[in-house]
Amino acid sequence: MSRLETIDGTNWKDFVAAPKAVLMLSKTDCEKCAAWTEELSAFLEEDREYAEVRFGKMVLNQPGLIDFKKANSWLADVDVLPFNVIYVSGERVKSFAGGGLDRLINRLARL
């Protein structure tokens, strides 16, 4: 079972409310998103240090995300995908555009 959860309109509220969660935002036609998905998935297969962190991917051009988009007005300013958001107990605490394990790990280490 993959640690990279599929996040959609039915489960996003529970996901972001987790004690620690990383949400990757993507689109179906985004090549950089696909590459980041592969890199992150490979990392998560081996990772034990961040076992308490939930990781998820939301595909923004899929139906059913109206509530998520309304609740997150900052989303209108996102112009580069993939875009990553780190939540702590429902609070958006860090975010960054693009992929990169080093960038992600540096941000998680500072939580």
C-alpha cells in the first residue's frame, strides 16, 4: 500500500486535520507533477523517519473539489505545479512550489 494517499473532495478535511500532513497539488497533464509523484513515492517506500506524517496528492482538475477550493482562497495565487503544502493540525504552516526531496525534508525538519 502506498503512503501517498489520493486526496479528493471526500477526504481532504480529515487529511489536512492530521497532526502532520504534506499535500501535493497537481494536475493530470503536469509532467513535473508526475516526476515529483514518482520521486516522492520512491522515497516513501523506504522512509521510516517521517512515519507519523501523512502524505497525499490532490489532482486539482478532477471534479468534486469545490469545497476545498472555496476553503483555500490562497489557491488562486498558485501558478506553479506541483505545489506542496505542509499542515500541522489543520493549519497551513509551510508551502513551496516544485518538487525536490531535499526541499521537503528541510521543511519537515523545521516543524
